[in-house]
Amino acid sequence: MNVNLSGCRRRHLLLGLSIIAGLVTAAGCGKGSKGQADKILVGHYASLTGAEATFGISTDRGVILAMEERNAAGGVKGKKIALKTLDDNSKSAEAGNVVQRLISE
């Protein structure tokens, strides 16, 4: 399978994957509340609206599919993954704001 992404899309994808990896790692570091002890909350953003929505929606569906497959296989160390997705409206300036919201929530 040969996927040819433009430089901007490639950077956007790599940034998103890096953020997801960082949030997954950070999810295991905190003590968390008792209500969240049975799940791992993963934050992710995508361009669900705007000029890049086609790419963002397909990426979002891939993230959801991966999460569902992992949960069906028993989750991560017995804990299910819960996903919180925010829309950056296909605006690179909004991506930073969305990431800050994910971190603070």
C-alpha cells in the first residue's frame, strides 16, 4: 500500500500521532479519580470540519477502530480505553488551543 501525503498533511498526521502517544503515556502517570480507575482516557483531535475534513474524518475513524479493537482484546492492562475527540476546524492555529483543552480536561 503506497500512501502519498503532502508535506503539510504528513506533518499534521505525525503531530497528531505524537500527541496521542504522549497523552496515552500521560494517562498512566496520574493517580486519577476512583471513577476513572477502570478506564484510560485518551484525548485526540482531528479536522472534522473545514477544508481538511475528509482527511480528518478518515483519521478519526481509524483511531476509533484501533481503540475498539484494543478494547475488544481486553484493553490495556485490563483497562478499557475511552476516547475524547475534539475538532480543530482544519485550522492549524486552533490545533494548539484544542490540545490545551485536552490537557486541561
